[in-house]
Amino acid sequence: MAIIANTFQSTSAVGNREQLSDVVSRITPEDTPIYSMISKGSTQGTHPEWEVDDLAAPAANVQLEGDEFAFGAITPPARVGNYTQILRKEFILSETQEAVDDAGRIQKRKYQKIKKGIEIRKDVEYSIVSNVASVGGATRVSAGLPSWLVTNVSRGATGANGGFSSGTGLTVAATNGTQRAFSKSLLDTVMSAAYTSGANVNHVFVAPYVKSVFVTFMSDANVASFRYAADSGRKTIISNADAYEGPYGKVLVHPNRVMAVNAGVARNAFLIDTDMLEWTWLRKIKEVKDIAKTGDADKCVLIAEGCLKVKNEKGLGVIADVFGLTAAT
């Protein structure tokens, strides 16, 4: 190809205005499935505590006519607690940047404030699913859900429960075991344990890869086949399922993007009764208003403080040590 001699091209021009779109595409997902579903509470201190009680196991109750009463001792409820964790996001913009007309106005205080608030919510979700023990003191850590669960659990070989210690008042992180594939058998096992414990689990939260493994349950010989009608005459391939109704109840299976952040959080599948969990705020997400102004810049700090409240771990379950990112990790 060739052009006529002396054709002046835009690549040689010095006065052309560039056009930058005012539309900014943000792909980072904002959903926080567990945090969004559970209730939100409040606390007045950094170490909220609560009591956990259980009914006595069923037993033969046959009494002699005319018998004298015998009074058994009352077993006090267990007292458990967690520590509030401080979450914070900061940014600083020059006053000039705040004044100029930038594309999409993404580099402005208002936009950045919204963005950082969403990021804190996602950090809360990450705190919930992380296998971390509670820590007191000045740098407090809210115990993650895996560190609470000891009753309705399935773990890989060499895996071990953590749990709440009445002696220290802290939870202990679970010990990772040998990873294995998520399966219908594992799900049935933990649902059976939860049912026997009196739990009413109705949601399962998993990493996205584990959701794709759940879909393959449709090929199990013991799972009833089903069909979807195609819309508008179009041929549609359906390879999805969102609910499982097994021998011990029905659960909805939710993929959780936050659980795909790393292999550490992807290795657990949580069986949850949302009534058994609460995120307790000491300080809801807010902007710090009294930051001293120094220099020709605008500072912003968002801060929050709260912790996970596991009302009774027997109402929850976990299938631990599953391959959560790929078939081998």
C-alpha cells in the first residue's frame, strides 16, 4: 500500500486533541455472599461474648408411680466470645487532581470513597472465610469461621479441628489435612451430621471451581435426571444446578468469588444456617473527619471495626481440605 506524496498524516500533527472515554470499566466483583445474607449486630466493646446452650440427649424417661423427686444439677451454658478487628482504607489526592476534569471522574474523592467502602466489605467477607484464630490485645483479630467448627465436619487425612478454648477465651485455627475432591458423598456426610446435631443448614458456600464440581453431581447414578425447556425455540446446553435435595434436607449452593482469592480460603465448603451467624459491628464503616490537613492535598480514611459471631457452631458445618481452585489445588 502507498499514499500520495506529501499527504499530511495525523501521526505528524501536534495540535490534535486526544479523546479519552468518560466511561470507566471496573470489573472487580462487589458481591459478598455470606456477609450479605447474615444478620448485622452491634457491640459496645472490643470483646463481645455470648452463651451457647444445648438440649440434653433424648433418653428413656420412665418414672415410678408415687416416686420421690430427684433433682439433677443444672449445666450452665458455655460462654464464648470473639475480638473485634479494625479494618481501614486510606487514600490521598492532590487538590489539583480534585479540581481538574479527568475522564470518568474516577480519580476523585467521591468515587474513591465509594470504592474503598466496597473494598472493606470484601475484606469482611475474607475475614469470615479465613482460617484464622482470634487474637486479643491492641492488634485484634476476629476469628474466622473455620476456626470455630468442630462438630459437623469432614476433614482430609491428618486434618484436625481448631475450636474455641474456654481456657484461653480464644479460638484455634484448624489444621489443614490432605486435599481431596469435593463429592456428593462428602456433602451427604456433613449434612447427615448437621441434621443429627439439630442444625438446619440451608446454604452451601464454595469457591467457584467447587461449584462446577457440584454441577457434575447430575451424572451420579443416584441423582434424578432433569430437563430445562429451551427458550424461544433456541437450542440451549444446560450444565448447571443451584440446589441439592438430599436425604437430610435441601441446600442452595452459592459460588463465592472471595473464596477464590487463594488456596487457603478455597479449600473449605461451608454449610450454613444463616440464623447461626452474625457480623457484629463496634464501629460501622465511616470516614474519619478530623484528619489534620497538611500540604496541598486532600486525605481520606475509612475505618470500621467488627467481628464474626458464631451463635452455635453445631448449627453449621464444613467440608474441609477440598480442591478449591483446580482439580489438583
